[in-house]
Amino acid sequence: MSTQPESRDAGAWAPPVDRLTADGGHINVTGRRPTAPMNGFGRMWQKTYRTSLGAGAITPVAVIAAWKAHFPEFWPAGNRFFAPLAGIAPGEVAALDLSMPGGLKLSTGVLVLFADEESFTLMTPEGHMFAGWITFSSFVAEGETCAQAQVLMRASDPLYELGMSLGGHRKEDAHWMHTLSELARHFGVDGQVTVNAVCVDRKRQWSRAGNVWQNSGIRSGVHMASTPLRALGRLRRRDAGA
């Protein structure tokens, strides 16, 4: 009985995942389903951020290896990426703490959907600011090695869609432009980042408005506000057990 040959990159894909599991007790990750752009509420955008690392000895494989190894170090201050113990590998889940206006910390996570030597893709869970994929890649174009981050996304719910319209898109652009600039600096290059944003679908999916129930921004705010109450509860339990 003949069988189909296994694809060369079959091992680069995450196995099917129904719900995420993350270590460390981070909220808004464990138990959440991964989401694709069709699961979001807002208009669909494809955003491409790219920088050239010049012509020379820097290979795409070297770029991706460094990007995986130092991924959190390239992010803007105030944002944290808690890499899984196995690193950025297919099927792994990472927790995130993202800085928001007013000093709010938004806790969420990502699933490593795909990872090989020249690219990797992260997929967002329910409650994240957007439903979609972010693909990080490196390739040679016109004789120069390029690094690229490409996002295909919809804002997850009406509140996030409003936030994106009121400055969220600019903040997201600044985040990935900073990341690519820092990646280039890692290789000793003063990289100039280009941004190309295309609205793929202008329709809002009102059938997905109920996603607001999973909104990680709201849940993170409630969690932060209830910290004193949780601390008091722990103190009372400790005193009761003394």
C-alpha cells in the first residue's frame, strides 16, 4: 500500500490545538482558543514591515536564528515576551505582557503556528487585541538580505476596533518598526523600515461582536484592580492556618 511522501516542512507546523496551555500562571492564555483573521470583528488588514540588512555575509538563516534567540530583546521597552522553555518552536505557547495607555498591562499570549530556518508565524488567542497571524521571515531580494514582519489581522472586538482607530494602528506600527530596527542594529546595520498597509476587507463582522466577553484588556484591568483583594485573601488564609 503506497503512502504520500511527507512534506519537507511537515515538522515545522504546530499540531492541531483546540485550547492553549501556558506555564507561569499568566492570565488570558490557558484555556483560550487560537484565532484566525476570520474570527475577528474589525476590518481586515495586511501590514508588511521590512528592512534591508544589505548585501554581504548575513544569510536569511542567520537572521531568523538571531530573531528567535533574541526575540524579546528587540521589543520596545514596557513590553515583555515570555519565551517558552523550548524556544520559538512549532506548537509552543508564549505569554505576553503588553503596555497600554494609562499604565495598564495587557496580559495575553501567542501560539507558534509555524517555525523553520527562514521564517516563523505566531497566532493570537481569544481576547488578544487582534485575531490573526504574524509571520517573521528573511529572504534575499535584489541581492540584499531582508527581514520582514507581516501581519494579517482583524481587531478582535468592537472595543479593540475603536482603539485601533484612535491610535492603535500607529502604536502597532511603531512596535514592529522598532523591532526591525533593533534586529538590524544587532547585525550592525542602520536599517530603514518601510511600512505597507492594505485594508483587505472593509466590512466589520458584527456577528463577532460578542468577542468582547474575552477581551484581555478588560480582564487584565480587573485582575490588576483586584490585586489588593487577592493579597488580603492570601493573608487571611495564612493567618487562619497559623
